[in-house]
Amino acid sequence: MQRERERRHRCRGNTLVGASRREFLTVGAMGWLGFTLADLLRAQSQGAEEKPAASPRAKSVLHIFLPGGIAHQESFDPKPYAPLEYRGSFGVVKTKIPGEVFCEVLPQTAQVADKLCVVRSMTHGEAAHERGTHNMFTGYRPSPAIVYPSLGSVVSHELGPRADLPPYICIPNEPTPYAGTGYLSSSFGPFSLGADPASGGFKVRDLTLPQGVDEGRFTRRKTILEAVNAHFAQAEKKADAVVAMGTFYEQAYNLISSPKAREAFNIDAEPAALREEYGRNAAGQRMLMARRLIAAGVRVVSLSYGGWDFHTGIVPGTKSQMPAFDQAFAALIRDLDRTGLLAETIVMVSSEFGRTPKMNRDAGRDHWPKVFSIVLAGGGFKRGIIFGSSNATAAEPDSDPLEPQDLFATIYHLLGIDYRKRLMAPGNRPIDIVRGGKVRTGLLA
């Protein structure tokens, strides 16, 4: 039995590699029962066999990624008393954290700051977009030899699906290759909605029957599968294996045919007033959809919003995107809190890095990974605190520097996943979920 467990563990990391993630949930791709969501669910159940390292305090993660590198000086660390050439470009607004201010373009977020843990000392050494993004999705520095799995894929591998829903979903699409499976099987990759919830006629890709397949034909396909399984169960005396395979196909059919499962993606079911509270725009409707999926049982939701790479015109650029984010994020925190979901949901707002302490000659800021800000909330994190600080010119950490490996170790700890566990990469290479990280207890409630 021990040998069989070890064999299954060795196989987890490198099965099903190369399959198209788009095909996992496509009924049409089932055709005559080829590689489909059933295979995805079967593979994910292997990860669910592992027991959490500790009693989890969080059940889900909602990662809001702001691609391009949002400026900490124009958001959560404005430095109003710094010399003019280092100061944030806007005025400030008082927050619900006594004595602390945010940039004035975050007035609604300032009013929910008593529910947030704002980290002003995030740091790493990667100034290129791709490398910084890899850090903030995996907890690892990039390597020329291997691509590491994202947090969502690790959670999918370790905890598996629940409530007949994919464990890891991206809104609207996978924002970067580093949001994927890395050296793990493609079966632990994210399901992408394929459309923006803010768009007219929004419809989730792959959850409707393809053209030419009605409910009757769909049911007949399922019946044929059951007949095939029964034949092999009798003829080959492998009932246990066949029944197990059938279980995963059953889950795939249930996701597509179950009104409850499909309803999780039905953003139109939300009250109009709540949709207005979030904002009828990309930021608002993506965050509302994320909250809906978290409530339905999805373990990790990753959404992206905007483009924050303002090498030029950082003031108009920030003004064009921050108000929608501010409204939506504040609404999300209020909504999660009043429904009780915030206590069991980790919310993280991150970007690949920050921006340079001084403006450049084009009225913008360039890449700066030495220090930047992220926001954490819920799921066991402290409420109403500023963790760490940057120095007077927002150029480097002044206290409590937080690196990606420590951030990820802390998140996995709250989820009940042993971040010191080793997963098997191709070639039977054991690799730590997080290497060299430690849980930062100062972040924990």
C-alpha cells in the first residue's frame, strides 16, 4: 500500500501535460468521450487525498492582480511629507486606520481600511514584468530550468475541487502564463471564463451545450458511457477502475447539467442594486463575479484589472483606472464582511512591482521592485493594520520587509497546506511548495 501511495505521488506532477485548458469544460470537446473535464476532476482528486498540514483558517483565496506595476506612491503609500520630487502625485485621504492615509483617489477603500492589512514593505529583485509576475504568482524567483506552479494550481493540486466546481478560476482569462501549472499537470490549471462579466450578453465559455447537441442527445451520450463502463466491468473484471472513471465523468456531466453548478456563473441573478454598488464596469463586475464564485465553493479565483505600466502620464493614467477599482474593491470588502465570507476568504491585491521613487522626464515612473505595496484581507490576516514600511523616499523597505516566499508560506499556512511539502517535478525531482519561506506571524490575527 505504501509503495502504491508513493507511485501515485510520483505521477502527480507530470501527467496530462500539454492538454489544452480550453477543452477541459467543453461539452463539444467530449465528442465521443475523449479527454475532458472528467480527466481534470480525476487528476485533481489525487491532490485532495493529502490532508492539510494544520486546521485551515481560510477556505478560499481571491487574488486581484493589477498588471503593469501599480505605483505605491499613487495608491497605498503616498509619502505626503517627503520632498516634492518623491511625494505622491495626489493629495491624501484619511483612512479608518488611525493616523494613516491613502492616496486621495482611494476614498472608498480608505473607509474599509479597518478591515485591511496593508503591506508597505513588499520587496523582491526582479524589475522585468515577466520575472516580477512570476514572483507574485508562484512565490519563486524565475528559473531557466523550470517553471513553478502558481498558487492557484498548487491549491488545486493539494485540496482538489468542491461543490462540483473547478477549484481554480480566472476572470476573465488567465492573466499570465505564470498563473498556470508550471511543472504540475495541466489538469491543475485554471478554468477561464473566456468573457468579461461586464460585457453585454455575458456567457461563460463551455458551460452551454454546443450547437447541434440538445438535452436529449446530451443525456444519450451519458447513457452510452454508462453502457460502455458496464461492458468493461463485466468483460475485464476491472469494476473498481471503471467505477472510479465513471465517477469523474459523472462530475463533469453534473457541472454542465446541474442548475446549481451553472447558477454559480449567473451574475444576472445578483440584485441590480448590488451590481451598481460594485460598479457597472470591468472592475466592478469582475469582483462581483469573483465573490459569487467564492460563495459557491471555488477555492481560488484570480482576476486581473487594468494596466498600470505608467512610464508616461502617471497622473491621467491613474485617474482613468483607479476610481473603478476603488469603488469595486470597497464594495467587495463590505460584501464579503456582511455575508461572513471575509473571515474564511483571503483577499490579496498585488502587482508585479512598484514604481521608481522619482518621476521621470515623461511625468511617469519606471519599474521598481525594491519596495512596493500589496493589500491583504480576511482569512486569518489582521484587520486594520499597516505592516512594514518603506523609507522616507519610498525607495526601499524601512521595517519588516516581506518577500514573496514569506507571503506565500503565510497564505498556504492559513489554507492548511504544508508549504514545506515537496511536490514531484518531471524527472522525479522533489521541489518544495515554497523554498526558504516562513510564516510571518505579525500578519496573522
